Amino acid sequence: ASNTKKKETWGVCIFIVAIDLDEVTFTFTELLKSINMSVCTFFQFLKEVDVNMDTVSTKVDSTVSRLKKKYDVLFALYHKFERTCGLIYLEQPSSEISAELSSILVLKNYWITFLLAKGKVLQVEDDLVISFQLLLCVLDYFIKLSPPAILKEPYKSSVSAVTVNGSARTPRRGQNRSLRTAKQLDTDTKIIEILCKEHDCNLDEVKNVYFTSFIPFLNSAGIVASNGLPEVEVILKQYDELYLKNKDIDARLFLNHDKTLQPDVTACSQVERTLLKNNPDEEINVILPQTPVRAAMNNIQQLIMILNSATDKPSDTLIKYFNNCTVNPKDSILKRVESFDHIFKKKFAEAVGQGWAEIGSQRYKLGVRLYYRVMESMLKSEEERLSVQNFSKLLNDNIFHTSLLACAVEVVMATYGRNASQSDSTSAETDLSFPWILNVFDLKAFDFYKVIESFIRAEPSLTREMIKHLEHCEHRIMESLAWQSGSPLFDLIKQSKEREGQTDQPEPTSTPNMPFQHNHTAADLYLSPMKSPKKKTSGPPPSATSTPDAQPAATPQTQKPQKSTSLSLFYKKVYLLAYRRLHTLFLQLLSEYPDLEPLIWTLFQHTLQNEYELMRDRHLDQIMMCSMYGICKVKNIDLRFKMIVSAYKEFCNTNQETFKRVLIREEQYDSIIVFYNLVFMQKLKTNILQYASSRPPTLSPIPHVPRSPYQFSNSPRRVPAGNNIYISPLKSPYKFSDGFQSPTKMTPRSRILVSIGESFGNSEKFQKINQMMCNSEGQLKRSAEVGAAAPKPLKRLRFDIEGQDEADGSKHLPQESKFQQKLAEMTSTRTRMQKQKLNDGNDTSANEEK
């Protein structure tokens, strides 16, 4: 056993050194074979070896991330391929079919052809959807060339129905096959239609992949024999060359179920990893996962269903808004959309492969439909909010439109871009995920951030997964992307500091302990600063003259600079994110020292507000870890960076570069320890030392932290202190109309759901609920005494402790039982939601408070 461990350790060390020195003379599979380890066990062992943050470089991390993603995609695709072939081909065809057409050989030929095609025409190795579409093209091609006698229905009938020169095809291999031209193969789409329907795949997209990528690959690779079938020896040789060049995973071994490619349940379980790194702000709601391919197809089908009714051009309603503008924006909007079509198509092809330009264009067009749909919803909400119809200033704002269009396209890209391992957060260099979209649209992250919240409110059909994705994008911006050099954020902060300097009492950038409630929309943020410092109103309509962010106001020197709404809201959100992360890390490391948390937060918040230059080209979490270390140092608490980093690595959505590669000075990077000693401590030494004195700094108030700035309408809400009693918003059994079943349909086991107005069952269930409610009465009283510190859900679903529904203000008689009160509240909430759904139509969530 010890010799095996030594062998494995040597293997991992050789791998690390070879990559760091660019001297990789072996393939990853060869290494795994030599030390007798599986892919997943290797990754887990490497993680254990990296106990010290300096052991493994970011270069190795990047390589491992790429290998993980490639493995996850290949693993998911092979098992889908194996199951699909089982549905297409007979296991034991009739004796008249030659042995060379056995299921094993068929699998081998198809799979290696697919691997070669994927390697030759696809540059994005971890794109699950495009890879699967390419796999369907391979299957379609081979099925059309297969004798009907080895096929199951409906494929057998479809192949048999094809006639060549007026006569039916014969089952003999090669007979009449040479008579079938490439053109005949191409025009026969019956098989591909069946495959697409079977797998919920978009037919037009798969046909596009077939004609623009797969057929050109077959023609250029020179692997097809005269009978139309690829020659096994030729494709084996070409794939071998590709594999040896990439030096990674030999995916042919999936055919043999090779143990190096088999998942290790304890080391590689996606469900386990997801739960292990579960965001502490999220309710744990374990739903058995679908296969990655099926989940991806469901997401895409849902998106397409939403956008089927949308148009590629502005609607009549939008045209009316355009016509109401002082300066009609229609021509500039259409010109911008067309211009970005060419840019996106070009950038997509550069990232994925030149044969995929049309696929990129198709995705962009879906994004344009969503862009117009959300724009219309936003303008309707603004009209209701401000009672104006002239939105000339907003609709002629280039940055607003570019951000809104980029956000719509990002939703489409993220829906298609689901990879096989959603629990992995690190991105490969070729990844099309955020922030790739910012480069395509030449957009600053801070400008993109302004549209996210309003976008979510304006599009009620966004899935929970997409809302979480956009929230993740917002977090990425707040933690690092908005703090990059060249960001308009620094100009805004500078203007804000100048404003503070001109007032008698300095005004903080944002007050962290204020509850997170605001009514600002994208219009406010893109046209901010909007208000004169003396005004207390909500601001003029977006059509009014106003000064965009990051541009100095053309005002006399004596007038104060205007306050930036977008900066205030940004800082408030940054404080929420910063404290939430600090609190999570603190509970893991310092829960026995509760008095330290407010001290660490005060230093952290002080740095963000007053030493904001420390954030330039750095990460929020770097400042957080340094603040924690600094306070522990001055308070003589033994907490080392190694311990901080080990705990931080278990955070959701972390990247090891955050602590391994920190900016020290211009173009010089080092570990977070070096950053603390040479930069952080030097800048804040005087401030840090104050915490050791008898007169420490005034403590910063702890931010009011809701569960999430974004609430999800499809999530059941728990009744406060009610034992497993939940209330769900009004919804049909399916997320979308037209009978499309949502994969997120709730299937509780131990929970009891009460649906007012519907048959519930026997009286025993009501008695059980009554008993539970009575048992929880003491808990309810106690929670009222301590101020109900639990995070508050949406107002419309919130039950007040005293029996008052905050949303409609109705009160209940004291003699009513707790259960009667709850039923009344549920009825009130449900009725109100029904009315809201009927009245609002597509704008259901546009004006929801967070």
C-alpha cells in the first residue's frame, strides 16, 4: 500500500513539474496508466497534495481545469452515445448480416469518427451542446448507410423507405451503396428529424452543424471510402495523431470501459461536490440530477419556447415608444443590432471554429428577440413608474442598448453553454462563458452591471438557473471585473470624493447597515447622476436632460458635483456581498471568537471605502482574507494564511488564482502572503494597530443581509418556525404553457402542501398540521422576542409573526387558531398572486421589490 502511494505521489509530482517547465513528454492517459489511477482519483489526489498554496501553480490549475471539463463532457457524451446506439441498433442482428457489423464494431467506428470530428472542427473542448449536436450528425450519417436489417424502429422504416434508382435498398453491405451520392445523403433529413425529436434538439441547428461543419470535415479529412463509410484504420491513425499532439485523454478507451476513465464515486460525484461547496445562502434542496445532456436540452427548449412568440424586429408597441421620443432612436437601434450581428458571428467563429459562424449567428438572433422583448417590458414598467412616455434620453443612450443586448445574448449563451460539470467554477481559456461577452461587445463590466437587476425584473420567464447565472455575473463584476484599470468606477469614486470634500459633513459612499430596499431601475443607473444634491424627489423622468456616469457635469465651478445613483447602489451591493462572504469564512475559522467579526468587518469596510485603490486590478476576497489575517495578528489569535486559504478553497465559485496570483506592483504578481506584507499592511499599518489600543476605531454597522437580492418565484417558502410547512406561489404543474414539463417540478416527500380550493384528502393531515403549528407556537414567540433575525423572503409570501400579512395589511381575530390564521394568509396571498398574474401578463415581476 505504501509503495502504491509513493508511486501515485511521484506521478502527481512529475505531472506538476512537467507542466510548469513546459516539458510534457507523455500524454495524461499514459501517466494515469503508469501509476494505475483513474482521472477522478488523480484530480482528488492533486487537490490533497496542494495543501500549501504554493505547491501547485496557476498554470497547473488551468491545465487541470481544462482536463476536468474535457473529461466531464466526454464522459457524459459517451454514456449518452452508448444508450442511444442501444435504441438504434439490434444487439444480435440476423445471421445474414456479416460479423463486421456487430454492435461493438459499429460503436467503435462511430465513436472514433466523432472524436476525430470533434478534435478537428471544434476548438471549444468543453461545449457540451455543440459536441452533442455534432454527435447526432455522426449518428445520422452512419444510420443512413446502415442496412435496415440491423436497425430498430423507427430508424429501420426510415432507411428502408429511401429508394435508389427507383428500387428499394437491399440489406447487403456495399450493394448499391456506391450509387448513393453525397447529395442524396444530404437531402435525406428523415433520420436527423427522428434523432432531434428523440433528444429534444433543435432541428435547424443540427442540420446547420451537419452541412457547415460535419460534411466539410468528412470531405477534407479524406477518411471516406468509395462505399461512403469512413475507413476504420484511417480514422484510428488520424485520431492517434491528434491525441498524441494534445497529450491529454485517450477517449477511445471509453469503448473498453477502461478503469482510468471510470468515475470514482467518492472523489468525483458531481452531486457530492455541489453539496460540499453549496452556497451557504441557498436552501439545500436536493433534486436528483438529470443527465447533463438531457438537462442542457431542456434548458434550450425552455428558452426557445419563451422566444418563439417574440419577433426579430421591434414590436408595434416598441415603435410607438420610439415615435414618442424627442429624437427617434429606431434607426440607430436597428443599425446597432445589425452591426453587432457581424461582430458576434466573427468572434464566435474565432472561438469555436470557422465552420460554426452560422451557429453563432443563430444564437445572436435569439438574443436579439430577447433584447426587444425585455426592452418593451422595461419601458412599460418605466411608464407606470413615472407616468411619462417620452424616453428619448434613455433610448438614445448607446451604452444602455449595448448592455441590454449583451445581457440578452449572454442569457442565450449561458443556456447553450451548460457544460457537463456545473459545480466546477473555473473557466478554460476557450470558454464562451461570462465575461467573454464583454470583449465581444467592447463593454465595461461596470456598465454591464447596471442592466442586470432590471433585466431580471423585466423578464418573468427566466428560469431559476438563468437568474442565478446573471446574479453570478453580477458578483464577478462586483468582486473584480469592475475594479480593473480603465473601469468608469474609479472616475465615479473620484467625483464622489470631490463631492464629499465640498460638503460640511463628509457623506459616505453608501451606508452599509441600511436595509437593501431601492426602487432604482436601469434608466436611473444609465442616466445617473440624475439628481441635484438639494432635491429629495425620485428624480426626473429618463427623458430629462441628465449627465451620464463617468462624465463630469458641465456646471459652474461653484455648484457641487451631482450624486451618482449607480455608485451608491453599487457600493451597497458590494458591502452586502463582502459581508456575506466574510461571515461565511468567519464561521468556518473563528466561530469561537465572535467579538472579532465586527472588528474584521470594520477594517474590511474601511478599506473598500477609503483605500479603494487597493482594489484596482485585484479581488474583493483578497482584501477580505487580509483583513481577517490582520485583525487576528494584532489580537494575537493564531490564524495562519494557510488555514484561511484552505477554508476559502471550499467556497462556491472560487478560483485558486485569487490567492496564488495577487498583483503586488505593476505587472508583478505573487501569493497573498506577499501581498499582505508588501502592500496591504504597509498601507493600513496605522489603522490595523489601532485595534490593539484602548481606543479602537468606531465599528462599522453590520449590513442588513437578505437571503438573496434576487428571489425566485418558483421556490416554495417555509412558514416561519413551521415544521416543514411550505407555501408555493400559484403555478400550474408545468413551468411553461403548452404542456412543456419543467425539470424543476417539485416532488416533496415529507412536506405537506396545502392548495386552497382543491381537494386535499383526509382530515388526519389537517390534524397533523394543527398539531405541528401548536408545537411551534413557543418557537414563534421566541423568534418574535429576538427580533426575527431570519432573512425575509418576498413581501408577498411573508407571514408576519402576529398574524398580519404584510402584503395586504389584513388582521386576524385573536380567538382564531394559528392554523386558521395561516390558512387565511395563504388564501389572501394566493388570491393576490392570481390577480397579479392576470393583470400583469408578461410583466408579472417587473415591479417586484427585492
